[in-house]
Amino acid sequence: MPNRHFAQTQYPILSCLSQRWSPRAFDPARTVSDAVLHRLFEAARWSASSYNEQPWRFFLARREADAANYEKAIACLIEPNQAWARQAPVLVLTAVSTRFTHNNTPNRCAVHDLGLAVGNLSAQATHEGLCVHQMGGVLLEKMRETYGIPAGFDPFTAIAIGHPTSPAAVPENMRQMETAPRQRKALDDIVFGGQWESKSGIF
Ligand SMILES: Cc1cc2nc3c(=O)[nH]c(=O)nc-3n(C[C@H](O)[C@H](O)[C@H](O)COP(=O)(O)O)c2cc1C
């Protein structure tokens, strides 16, 4: 994996976080074993969630194992995402429950908790030497119809998983994004002290 994609962190962090990045160029020839997929979803499953609701649901599509199911998943992405994501050997679509099971009230934290679970999956994937690229660019109604997602659950995102490869593998108009330096806000811009936008004083 080319190191220039890894985060240049200001403080040392876990390698499964600093080495995470979102490629568009996936190597179509390198598959992901079931044993690895077991560990990715196990990592997601053990995420924290409000009231332990575990609101996340995942649809798994593996190109090698089930091409028809994989095409179903690809068809649920917006076209600009289809253009690069179909190189990835594994696609995952996500859905989230919108209400608590214990009292049927709206779960304000549901989407937050889906994100935590995908964060766990991403960290595990990075540890396994894989890359993950999340997508908000999905066709929500198509996902609902295609997968029979019932009332009480919302289709949400997609995730491409695989091994990265040369930027030459993506359409020309996307190559620049693949190699552009990665940017982050400064810590003082996201961590406040006693008032909105006041400095915390620790950085
Ligand atoms: C919820 C979510 C939705 C995203 N949607 C898309 C998308 O539809 N298409 C895309 O190419 N990248 C998408 N991304 C990837 C982001 O652009 C990427 O994470 C961001 O630029 C930071 O880059 P990094 O992940 O390499 O640190 C999405 C990421 C997240 C977390």
C-alpha cells in the first residue's frame, strides 16, 4: 500500500486509524476472503450504540461469489460512484432502524451509531491491509425496493472494500482526487473550550 496516502498526524495515533484512507482505485484482481469479512462484521457488531439498539443493518455483495447480487448493489449507487466502485471486490449497503425497539420512540442517535459501527469496520479493515470507501451517493428508493427494506428502517450508505491499486485504474477525471494531498481542519477549529470557537488550550 503506498504510504503517501497515510495521514500525517500531529500526534501519534493507532496505525489502523492513521493508515485508513478512501481510495477510488481498487484492485479488481484481489478478492477479500470470507474469514476477513467475518472479522470486519464482527468489529462492526461490537460497536457501542444508544440503549444497545444496534440499529445498523448491512447488505453484503461479493463480486466473485455472486455476480448477480453484486450487480444489484452496483445499481443502487449514483453513476459517478458506480464508475470507480465496480472495481472493488466487495460492496456493502447499509440501512438503519429509526426507532427504539424498547418503546418505539424515534432514535435520535441511530445514524450516529451506524457511523460508529462503520468506523469499527473501517479500523478492522485497515488492520487487515484493506481499504474502505464509504458512499453517501446512493439511490435510496432503489435500495429500499431492491432489498425489501421495511418501514421503520432507512436505507443509508454504501461501502466499497478491497485492496488499493494505481490511480491509473480509475477514470481520468478522478485521478487527481486519488493523488491529492489529504486535508484536515486544525484541532483548534474542532475542539473548543468553554465557549463556541474558544480555544481548549491543549493544542
Ligand atoms: C458518510 C460518507 C459518505 C461519503 N460519500 C462519498 C461518495 O458518495 N462518493 C465518494 O467518492 N466519496 C464519498 N465519501 C468519501 C469522502 O469523500 C472521504 O472520506 C473524505 O474525502 C476524506 O478522505 P479520507 O477518507 O481518505 O480520509 C464519503 C465518506 C463518508 C464518511
